[in-house]
Amino acid sequence: MTNDKSENPPEGANEGCVGPQSSNAGKASACEGCPNQKACSTGQFSSSPEAQAAKDMEHENIRTALSNIRHVILILSGKGGVGKSTVCCQLAHTLASRGYGVGVLDVDICGPSVARMLGCNNATVHKSGSGWMPVYPNPNLAVMSISFLLGENQQDSAVVWRGPRKNGMIKQFLTETCWDGGGGNEEDGLDYLIIDTPPGTSDEHISTVQYLQGALGSIDALGD
């Protein structure tokens, strides 16, 4: 009997991972929903110079997009219903009221709530040459959420996506959102970017942490 389970799976891999070197990498049933599925299927985990260059470019794009942000705070918990989004919004309001430039990024793709809690759920975002322009409930507070991309009267619609598509959306948020501090001057930037996560510990958490650590090296986390 052949054991297809990898002895050296990539970080955050699903149980039963076949490994990035397998001919079934990214295609096996165990790959479904794994945050590494796209990377495995395209060979990004190989040791080739091209694969390493692609990974370095991904990190550099995120690093560049977040270069005008002084602190990144990730809010998470091991289960739902404990008030993560409430903490996120209260922290954002408090910091903004003290004059800091604050951004809130909602990576709860399937159940976004930050826009509603911050009173801007009917807004939409626009894309400029610099990227997506977040919504500003007040001059010091910027918000980005998938709810802004669902179209008019669709903000409360259910979003049912598999892991790889959610991970791709998170990467777009990190690389294509223009956090210019609200003054129109990109040099203003943000003092704090607060990231609200979905319930539990899932693809979104793993992907967000991996993207940020790869680009920035470290982040601050608030959790129970």
C-alpha cells in the first residue's frame, strides 16, 4: 500500500497533504480549501529560481502596499461570538478620535460586519490608478470590506467561496488598497491598520498571517 501523505507539508497545510513535490500537488482531495493549493498547483513551492522569484515578488508587492502603515494589528479568536468585530470597531474609533490615522480591513469574506458596525454599509469603493480607495466614515478612519464590492442592495447577501478564492481576495486587499490616510497625500499613510478576522481559525487567518509575516516579518495580534 502506498502512503501518499507528505512528510514535509508546507506551513498551514491540510491534514493528509500529499506535498508540493507530488504529481497531485494542488489537485488531490486533501488539497481542497488549503491556503497553499494555488501555490502547490503552480509549483511555487519548488526550489527553482523562478518559483522563489515569484514568492519574493508577492512579498515585495505586499510590503510596498503597506509601506506607509506604521502598525498592523490582527484581531482574532478561537471561536465566534466573542466580540472580535466589536473590539475592532471600538479600538478603531478610539484611536481615530485621538487623532491617529486608522484603517480597518475586514477579512471575514463570508460574513463581513465591520461596514455595518461603522455606519458605512451602503457605501461603495472606487478603483483609481493607485488601487482601491477605501471608504471613510470620518476623515481619520478608512474601511475596506468585501461588502463594498457586492453591489447596491447586495451588502447582506451571502458570500459562498472556497478557500483559494477567499485567499486571493485577501491578497488583493493587502496589495491593492490605497491607504493614504484620507488626506489624498500618500505620504500621510496610517498609524494603525486593524484587521478583523472571521470566527475560529481557518484559511483566512492562516493566509493573512503568512502574507503579513512574509512581507513584514512580524505583526501585533489581539486574541482571547
